[in-house]
Amino acid sequence: MSSLFGSSGAATTSQQQKEQLKQQIQQELAVAGAQQLINKITENCFAKCITRPGTSLGASDERCLTQCMTLYMAAFDQVSRSYVARVSKERNAAQQ
């Protein structure tokens, strides 16, 4: 009998390890996604706003970059919220 208890304990530990690994991978994917977003924002806003690169940014360059980044983040936020709502709705429909 004790070997049965040992097996279930090992299975539980293994399941916990799998869950921890899954959470760690999800966190790493989220960080990678955030880094990719920042890189894309930087690339796109620089291309749009900095028409004549120099040693410093002018006031108009700074305003353009600020506005571009703000709009880009707002758009990303809206898309993310819509995506999460859709996935949630589909998941709820599948469970019923």
C-alpha cells in the first residue's frame, strides 16, 4: 500500500512541476511579447517622427514620438482587450 501512496505523491509533485513550468513559460512569452511590442513601437515611431536624425531631438520630434507611442499603445490596448474578450467568450461557449 505504501508504494501506491508514494506513486500518487510523485504524480502530484510531477503535476505541480509541470504547472510551474507552464506558468514560467507563459511569463517568459509575455516578457518576449512586451519586448517585441516595444521594439516595434520604437522602430515605427522613429521612422515616422525622426526624418533628419541628429545629435539631439527637437521639440517637434519629441512631441511626435510621444504622440506616436501613445497612439500605438492605445491601439495595442484596444486590440488586446478585444482579443481577450473574444477568447473568453469562445472558452465559455465551449464549456457549455
